[in-house]
Amino acid sequence: MTYLWGEEKRIIVSDITEPDGKVELLTITKEIADANPNNYAIVLTAANYVACRLRGIPPIGSLADASLVHSPTAVRFVASAMMNPQIVKGVLCHVLWILTPVPEPLECRSCLCAR
């Protein structure tokens, strides 16, 4: 899922790391704004710019009012998933950037690291 911005689908294009690499396409048809993380057993989030773009606030490429930085749907979705201990999370690389506006889910609750 991702932001569809009112469209029926969105096509994500893969990175190519080798000159003769093949471009892979991923068609996404599920709007993140319509999803509840508590309806999933596992939440996996793609890394790199896919994750960075999930922090966007319309209009695309604009942070608009700084007070809106906590409100993107992806920020709320990932933060909610992180706070639910029943959900298995797979977050890589830039995904943690999604949580920079809401750092509370990253606070250590086990206290093992604080001892």
C-alpha cells in the first residue's frame, strides 16, 4: 500500500544497481489512508525512497505547515503498528525516518538496554 493520491493505482519502479539490470515494476492498488495496521499480523515496509516518500504531505514535495508533519497517514500507520506488540514489524533503512515526527514508538520499553 502507499498513497494513491486519488488515483486507482500507482506504479513503483525499482532501482537498478547494475548497468545491465532489469527494471522491475510494482503496481499498488491499496491506499494507506484506508488501512488500519491493527488488521495486519505483519507490517513490512520497503526501504530507501519508497519510505521517504511516505512522509509526504500534499501537495507532493511540500511540507506545507510544519504542524502537519505529525499527520501524514503513513506516520500514523507505522507509529500505530510499532505501538502494537502483537504486530510483527519489518522496518529497514529509511523507514525509521517515517517515525522522526513521532519518536515515542522508538523508546525502549524493555529497559534491558538501560541497565
